[in-house]
Amino acid sequence: MALGDPYATLDELKSYLSIDDEIDDAEITSALASASREIDRYCDRQFNKSETATTRIFRPKSNLIASVDDFWTTDGLIIKTDPNNDGTYSTTWTASDYELAPLNGVVDGELGWPYFKIRVVSMGIGFPMSSRASLQVTAQWGWGESPAPVTQACLIIASETFKVKTAPFGVAGYDQWGPVRVKNSPIAMRMLAPYRRFPFKVG
């Protein structure tokens, strides 16, 4: 899936909702798009991928480590820095200068994670600490494959979004604890919790 695509397909959501006609396809498609972007905002990252390398700039937190946006492959990877604080990224780093993390694409025992940190490993160099964003990275951004929990969370949120149109005052039903509001998806949020870029951030 390309950057900006929904995290589940129309057919997947229709199956999830037990819908076998095309009457509501437009509304279902809209619900998928809305749910996917909500996931992006909640996790502060996105889970599709670009297959073309593009350039972004970052401000390192220290001269030894930098957090960057997710990128799923080293193909086309170029790392440059601006040592003179003039907006010109004149120093190109070699692969021996840095180490990418997470190592082996593993986080908490789960394979398939993209790179999102760059660590300095060569002696005598470091990320410039200046008033400008001193790090420039050219990469193919995103995740190689969207994690299964993200797809499932998308289905849950999108189904609730779709049901809003038939739910008076946003209430989809009732349980022993009172009204179940469509806008709240605690199960989906638990699924997404491991993928939040800043877990302490209030959603």
C-alpha cells in the first residue's frame, strides 16, 4: 500500500460488517480513509510505504543519536549533515559512520519494524547541534508491511465510523456499563498502543 492508502480494503470492511451489496460503498470507503488517518494521528506515524526515495530534514536530539521518520529499506538511503549551520547539507555520511535501529527490525520481539533511529558509530564525528535542522535523510519512508493489529484496528474504527449515520446522538448501543459510543474504540486503541511513537502523548 502506498503512503496515504487506507489500512484495510473495501472488501475487508464489507466482510467485517457482513455487507454483500454495493449500496454503501462510498460511505464505507470514506470511513476507511477517516479511520486510517485517525490511526496516523494517534500513533504519530503511518504504516504504508513509499517506493521512491525522498528527502526530509530533522533536528537531532544529541550529537550521537537522531530520531527520524520510519523508513523501511536502506535502498536509496543517503544521510547528510549541515556542519556550518547554513542550510547546506554538504557532508555525506558513509555506511560505516552510523548504525540504524532497531537492530534486525525487531521491537519487543516483533519482526518487521522499520528503521527510525540513527546512531553515530565512528569516532570523531557527530550530528551538528545548531539552530537549524542539521540532518538530511533521503529514504523510502514508511513500513514494508502494515502490521496486522493496525489493519484490525482500522476495521474496528471504520465500522464504528460507518455506523454513526444510523446511531442517534453517536450512540451505537448499550451494555452493562451504559452507552457504547461510536467515537470510542478501546479495543482498537489497545491494539495500536505498541505502535504509538510517543506512548506518553495524550491521544
